[in-house]
Amino acid sequence: MQRNYLSGSIKKALLVMECVGKSTKPLKASEVSNLTKLERATSFRILTYLSSLGYLFKDTNTNLYSLGH
């Protein structure tokens, strides 16, 4: 029996990080959602979580996300 260790949540989080990381400019949450084709609520939740861990930076004045600090 082969086990499936793939995680949908991790895949989505990495998709969001790649999207933000590849962008030449900081992105709005709605732009990340459109580019990744994830639901707005899902992309926002992932962006918020990754920001809280320090993987992404959110400019609180503009609400734009970029990679790290």
C-alpha cells in the first residue's frame, strides 16, 4: 500500500509564495487570488498566515505583499 503524503494546504501556500516571489512589484491580496486562481478567502488566509510567520511582508499602509522583509 502506497501512502499519499501530499498536502493540498502546503501546495496552496507554496503557490502563493511563488506568485509573490516572482512578481516584480508588491501585490494586493486580490491580485494574488487572480494570479493563483485561488478563492479570495483562501489566498487572504494564506497571505495573512505567511505574513505572521515572516515569510511574506505586508505593508500596512498600502496593503501590498512582498517576499520577506
